[in-house]
Amino acid sequence: QENAQIGERFFRGARHAAATSGSGLGLWIAKAFVSANGGKLEAASAGAGQGTTVSIHLPFATPANEPEVGPDE
């Protein structure tokens, strides 16, 4: 249920909210950066107390000033 809220500004999981310092902005900033660059951020958990795996997927792009290189080059 909390996974749906991960990445929202100021969200902190109930288990760690009182015991851990932090503003709850880290994943929100990461999500905004990834989204602005055409990627996506995903979070998955096996359940309460099992931790969370956060994956960041960004598109690969060739810099504008470099020619594209094919697999044979």
C-alpha cells in the first residue's frame, strides 16, 4: 500500500518516519529528474519489513556532437 506513495513529495514509510531523519524528498527529486530525462522510476517490495528495490530506467542517447556507431564499427 505504501509503494503507491513512494516518490511523492515528503512521503516517508510509517516504519521509518519516527526513527530516521530526513525530509522525504530524495525519491521525489530522483523521480522528477528521471521523468525529465524521459525515463521511469519503479519501486518493488516483497512486503512489509522486506525493504524496497528502486530501479531507474533511462533511455540511451548518443550525444548530438558524436556520430552514431553501429555494431560493426
